[in-house]
Amino acid sequence: MSKLQNWRIEKRNELTEGEKARIKELEALSLKPENLHNYCFLSGELNADPKLPCFYLGYEGERLVAFLTVFFPGWEEGELNAFTHPDYRKKGCFTALFREAASDLQRSGVGRLVLCTEPESVGGQLARRFPQVEFLRSELRMQHLPQTVSPLAPGLEVVPLREENKERYAELCESALQKADAVLHSSDRDGFLLLEGETPVGVFDLEYDGSTIFLCSVRVDPEKRRKGLGSEIVRCALREGLRQDLPVILDVDLDNNPALSLYRKLGFSTVFQVDYFALPF
């Protein structure tokens, strides 16, 4: 339980614009002292069940002092990202939010909880020393600034995700149709299919926040891999970045050497690292 006198938790599956603004303000105040970069994703549209709570807001009186978000596109695991105002640390805020979220997620059937934290942060250092926490993996956030990109290779075409092609998109994305529907109706994400002739051979998503374009959900038909299609997908994102004069970002596992090599060859550079730890319920 939090040590604060007027502590309360509000749970949401969708945030108002006012709540988003307060969260971003708190986030900036919380991350700045440690020079951190891993900002939260403030949409639950792509969660396995968008109706379940995924945002936990901790208030001291009327002041927002802590925040936790959960991203669970499948039921295997829920990724947690959280932060607390520097003046309210060591008062039990994160513990209270975590326990509330863990209780909800366990009842809902999520398999495990995963904490996302930067290695140099206070949270990252504590997580590595906690005996019940299991280190899982590290990811790099990489960035590519706008610059001229070669055109799409002959015989290839990119088409947007639509009702008529969402089944093939879901198949290539190795996900349920629910994910395709969520992307199709998302306010800040677009899905695309890469065609070779008339045959879909790859998929990818672009997510927009006004300052960057995030390339995600990249998949290539297993029978078409090692033929340069992954590079073509990345270049599609880079052309959109150039068109909008915005940097393109992506996440890649630190141990995925082939992907790292490809992204570096295409001009991406590392911005920061995120470590993932499995937490006990």
C-alpha cells in the first residue's frame, strides 16, 4: 500500500486527451533526472482485449504522481512500463500500481508480467538485484533520420491494409484477425502489405506520434526470406519518413545480429536500450 495519505488509483482502458497531456507532463518530469528515453505507448487498441484496463493512474489528492501502462497484444505476457514523479519515489507508488495491475491481469488470463526498463535507470538497477526477477532479453531502439532512399524494386508493390486483404495480413503477421481489425481502425497506426506481383509476401505497420514514424510488426513470408524483402520493407518506412520529414524508429533484439547488421547497413543508429524482466505475480 502507498505511504501517501490521499492516495488513489484510477484505471482506464482508454485515456482522454486531458489525461494524456498530464501523463506526458509527468513522464517528462520523471525521465529527465536520469536522462531516460523510453516513453509510454498511450493506446490500448492493439491489446488482446481492448476493453480491459491497461492504464493505471496514481493520484495524491488531485495530483497525478505515478503512472503504469500494460501492453499485451497476446495473452502470453503483458509488458509493463511505469514512472513516478521524483518527489514521490520510495513512497510505495509503483508497488501499489503494480499490485493492482497484476491482480487484474492474472484474473484476465495473462501468462506473465514483463517489466521494461532502461539499464542505467534506478528501476533497471533494482530489477537486476531482485532475486525473484528473471532477465529475459534486451532491445535496442534505433533511429534513421530523413534522407533520400532508393525506389521500390521492380515487381514489388505496397498496398494499405483493407477489409479485403486483412485475412492475408493476419496470416503473414502470425496473429488473429482481431489484430488486423485493431490496426485497420487505429487512429495512429496503418498496416501495409508488400506484394510481389499480385501475391502478398510481407507485412508491416507504421505508427505515428507526430514527431516520429515507428516501424513495427515486420513479417516476411517464410518461403520468401533471404531475398531482400525485409530490406525493401524498411526502405518503404524510410521513404515515408522522408515524405513527412520525420525520423523512422524501430526496436530490435540485441541478440538478433542479422537484423542489427541490416539496420546499421541501412543507416540506423542506436538511441537507447531497454531490458525486459519477468516479474512474479
